[in-house]
Amino acid sequence: SRARAGSLGRMDDPRWARVSGSGVRRIYRLLCLVAYCDHDLHPAERALLEVYRGRFGIAPEEAALLEEEGRAGRDVRLGRDPLEQRLLLEAMIDVA
């Protein structure tokens, strides 16, 4: 997979502020799963994950743990909040 150019504009979407801390961690973990689905993390995918990490306020150490869980498919689940689901879908399209 390759990260989409020009996708970073969605990071300023005010709806992200309404997603819980656990929600953004679920989203980040799932984005890592998508980024690693071909067993290769392209530099553009890494850059996009870093943008999401920063936007979500996830510390690099925690992001590394979430990334490992996502890459391994551990604790990967979808939240119940429809907004979280919608934003996850949009973000997954960016990363895929």
C-alpha cells in the first residue's frame, strides 16, 4: 500500500476533537495494520502515520507499541461510535 498524497488536509477536520483518547488509539492501531498489510512500510506511509500520531497526541513510545500490535493484528477492533468509524474509514483510505 502507498499513502495518498494530499491526504493530510483531513487532519484539520474539527470532528477529530470529538473522538475519545481510546478511540484515536484504536484508529492508530488499525491504520498501522493497514500500512503493514503488504509487510512493507513505505516511507510515505511512515510519514502519514507520524502525522496521525502527532495529531492524536500519542507519544512516540506508545505509538511504537500500538504499531507493533497493529502490525501483528493484536487487539485490533473497531469502536462503536459512528463518528469514530467514519473517521477511521477516511483515514484508512488515506493510508491504503
